[in-house]
Amino acid sequence: EQAENIFYDGAFLYPNLFSWEDSKEHTADLAALPEYVTVEARIFFSQNLDMDQILKIREEYQLPITWIGIQNAPENFDIRLCGMSPFSAHTIYYEVNKKYPQFCVETSKNPDFAITSQNLEEHFKSLLQFSSDMLESGRGARVYGGERNYYQEVLDYVEENGVMSYGMIVATSPQVLLELKNHEWIADITILDGWLDIG
């Protein structure tokens, strides 16, 4: 089940066709919302960011990141995009992690503990390796027909080019989202959903 988060449920497209671009209506609507509203949005970066940069953004804004899109092929290459949800709460299976490092991203109650960029990179690669192994053993699902191993193709690509993100999905306050949209590393923001967060 953990490996299923390698795909996001069709909601993340690249490139994005709907732009925030100078939309005063969106800005005004968000600015009018109270702090107890949570907004889910997908964010596209102006250029790919590495996992260190993702973690810095997460820390600076105390940003709940629900999904990170990973560049898995050259731009405009016809291949299904994928990503990961490394911050989701889940049981850690230490025996699985011995074979697939950080398959379940290890956390700690120690306040000095911090997830590292290496943890995130290993997590994504382990999701791919696990999925590839399942496919080769006859227990996995093929993304494409025939003998093509999608997971191994993506793993080969990120091993050569690094684990780089083209965007992410966040769930945060309207005020934080308004701050984020002014950064030079933001190319576009699309609002996906919103809900009351009343504790």
C-alpha cells in the first residue's frame, strides 16, 4: 500500500494550463479568508528544486506538503509523471527498510530529529525499486503494456539526473499561500480545494 503514493490521483498535470497570473480575483478572495480555512493548492516551480530546497521551504513556512512531484524524464517526454508523499503518517516497517532504505521515512519523537534530503531521495528511489521488484516478480502492475519496466526507467533517470521536483501539493492557510505566490521560484499556483480547520 505504501508504494501506491508513487502516483498522485491524476490531479497533477505538467505543464499546467491554468494560471494564477495576475488574477486579482483569486488574490482578493484568498486575502478575505480567515486563518481557520485550509487551502489545498498545487504549486509549480519556475525551475526544478532539489530536496534540500524543498525541506527549507517546508521549514521556513511550516508548510504541510502532501505530495512532491519528481522530474522523471526530460521535459515534454511522453512518460507518466510520478512523485511521493513522504510526510504522510504511517507505520514504519523496519524490516522492509533494511532492504529498501527509507521506504517508510523514519521519524522520531526527538525534537532535534530532522528529515534530511538524503532521506527523501532514498525514499523515492526505494518506492521505485520496490515497484520494479514487484513487477519483475509478477506481482506488480504495469504502467505500460508489453515488457517495459516503467519503474526501472524512472529509477535510472533519477540516478543519473538526481531527485528533482517540478512542483508540489500543499495544504496551508490562505495567508501563507499569498506569501508563497510572490516568490521567484513560484511559476504558478492552482487552488484545488478548501475546508474549515476548526480543531
